[in-house]
Amino acid sequence: MSEVEKLIVSIGWEQSGKRLDAVLTASTPFSRSRIQQLLRQGHIVRAAGMTSKTAPVPPFDAEHLQASMKVLEGDCFSITIPETQALSLDSENIPLDILFEDEHLIIVNKPAGMVVHPSHGHGHGTLVHALLHHCPNLPGINGIERPGIVHRLDKDTSGSLVVAKTEAAHIRLSEMFADHDLTRQYVAWCRGAPRWKHRRIELPLGRHPQHRQKMAVHHNGKEAITDVEVELFLGPFSQLRLTLHTGRTHQIRVHLSHERLPILGDQVYARNYHPGLDIPEPSRTAIESLQRQALHAELLAFSHPITGDAIRVTAPLPDDLIRLSDALRQNFG
């Protein structure tokens, strides 16, 4: 692996006594996890000939530098940035519905049925494969040449998804998602008509104790908060707008199922539903023809991670959800 760049970081008095990984993170464009990775790989060493002004310090070998060690004024560290490792994936010429793009990031309207990241059983046709074709010069993220995926949508959920095109944008977007410093709104069509118009669901989520591929409400789970607003009461159904304040796996689907508002078409968190003759046409056909959960990530709004400009994109509804919405309004609106 060839070395393509070096950075030198000198420690000032205001940084003395702080953790090495924290200081280097604040002094470079890299995330703390990337700094820790470089430390483990031996790419960060004490610069030759430099010692602390407050105490003599012997030369350090790479393995002696620990992320938790305290730095002292006058310390100096050399960071070698290794050449990016190539990703062993082929690009695929898959059309993308692009909602926004500049040199820092891209926001796409992901179709239902498309997996975001390659995994077992999904070795091609993913969003990553499409991005590698659309953006052939994507830089490395955390040392690996791959698109900067910072969040995901379930395979059968459509809608807006943002991807970083630079490491700086990836770091900042990751922080924004961790701090919930974005607005993410979804629209869903559910069975059931709640007696309330607005509700905040605060139920922790964890792995289902018996079915490990599923999530469930669990008292030892991670915090999960979803705001729910009923946009339309549609007879025995409801059109809901959901605002995420956390981003747990399957969060909306589990929260709504727990509230006895299962999403139409959800094959995992809702019992099989076949509308009877009491549901008139065209609603009955629209529901029966659903091949996925009726859930769409419609709105994504945030401050641009580099420029600070306000970004607000709305992903248009796909045809199957337009048909469902129109049919339910026609019969029950």
C-alpha cells in the first residue's frame, strides 16, 4: 500500500492533557473512528525528534500510541494517510432518480425493491452498485473506496436517501444523523382509525427475542421516538405522516404495529390482510396489488454539511402508492 499524504499535528497548551484520538479528530478532517483505525494500523507516530516541553519523552513505536493516551504541550504527531483500498464491487448502470446533487452529496429517490447495500443474497442491483456507476470517482470513506452511506431505507420502503460524496461530508452527515439534526418525514397508509390526531410514540426497540430478523418493543432496547399525525381518516384506514426523532431499524413499522395501526402491505409486522367485499373497488384492488409496505420517505430537510445552505427535498410518490391513495380517497375521503 503506497503512502499518498502526511499530516503533522502539533499540540498546543490548550490541548494538553486531552486524549490523543480526541485531539487528532479536532485537528484533522477525520472522524474519531478513522483516527482510531489509523492508530491501530500504525499510521500515526510521534514525529521524529520531537518531545514534550514539560517532560522528556522517549521515542514511541507505533504500537505504543494508544487512542486514550494523554497528550502534552509540544508533542508532535505524524499521520500517514494510506492509499485508498479499492472496493471489490462492479458498478452497474442502474438509473437513479436524483433529487439533489452537488460535489459534496447526492440525494436519490430510492425505489421500493432496491436494497441499499450489498449483503448475502443481494450481490448485485443495489443502490451502491448504481452509485458506483453514477459517481465513478467517489473518494474513500474511512480508507475504503465506497459510497458514503450514512443511513438506509428498508428494501421495500421507497423515498429520499442522502449519500456523501466526500469524506468531510460523510463525517458531518454522520454527526447530524447521530444528533438527530435533520428532519425526516414519512407517509404511510395503515389499517385502523385512531381516536387521536397527533401522538408521540416513545417505545424502546431491540431484537425480537424469538425472531432475530425482526425488531420489537423491548424495555431493554434503544430509545426510539416517532411523532405521528393523522393526515386523513379513510374509513377503516388512515393516512399518517410520521416524523423520526431517532433512526432505529424498522422503527416506524414496529411502532405502528404496536399501536394496532399496521401498515398496509407489511408482510413482517402485520398479519396477512385480504380486504373483503365490505371494501369497495377500487380500494380492494389497490390494496391486494401491493407488493410491499405502503411506506414512503417523503421529506428530507437539513443544513448542507459543507456550505450550511438549507436543503429540503420531497420525493414524489411512486405509482403503486398513488393508486392506493387515490383509491382510498375515492371510496372513503
